[in-house]
Amino acid sequence: MTAQLFSGRGRRSVAALGAVSAGLLLLSACGDKPTPLATVTVGTSSVSAEAACRDSKELSMEKVQECFTDHKEAKTIEYGRGDTLRLGVEPEVVEDGKKWQAVLDGQPITEPSSNTYRSFPGADLFATGGAGEAPASKKLAFVEVSEDGKPLAVWNFTVKLK
């Protein structure tokens, strides 16, 4: 006959402790903490997204272009002509001298900024300057840049004309 090392209650306690430890181990093994969020707000509607591409050192120009064109996972927000467009990033994006800028269809529409929030009242993202009909949607990206201007992350959104 073998002697019991733990009583019924003790076994349950050890099992619970083991389950918690295993869960914490699995979470720490993932190692992927979520990237900071970027947010686009139009009127009372907002969409937020994690970075589509991110590197703690630097993204190559090829990778940045790939990120600009890969909008499969991009969040979509509707925009009406003359609406106020609000863009924001979490404070982590502008820590340690980093900045971010907005890019519309591959063209910068803001200067790099260390502010976490930008507002554009009455902006017309779909103005064509008389050069034909406006597209149904545009690609909006935020680019995080290091102190020396090197790209570190890209967040993607699709802005759809109402």
C-alpha cells in the first residue's frame, strides 16, 4: 500500500497552482505584446488598429511599400466631404524622440509630429481638383519614424467616401 503524499484538498491546490503556472508560462512564451494602437475618428465613429508592420530597429523601404499596399486587414471608416478627421496614436508611438505622420494613398499629408493627436476640421480627403470623379475609397496609413527619420511601423486604414 502506498501512502498519500497530499490530501484531496492538497491535490486540488497543487493542480490549480500548476494550471496557473502553465498558463503564465504559455503567455510569457508568446513574447508578442500588442503594438500600440492608432485611431481614426470621423464624427462619432472611430476605428483603431495595431500596426500592420513594426520593427524596433527600422523597416526597409521595400517593407514600407509592401505595408502600404497590403490593406487586407485594414479597418474601414466612412468619411463625408467636409467632415472633421481626427487621427491619434498611443503615447508609446512618440516616446524617445520618435514621431509619426499620416500618409494618404502613398503621399504624406502631414509633417512628422510628436503629438499624439491631430485634427483636420472640414478636410476634403477626396478632393480631385477638377481632375475627374473621386474614388470610392482611399488608403490612409500612419508611419512611425525614429529620431533620424527611419520608418519603424505602419498602421493601415481604409477611408470610404459616404
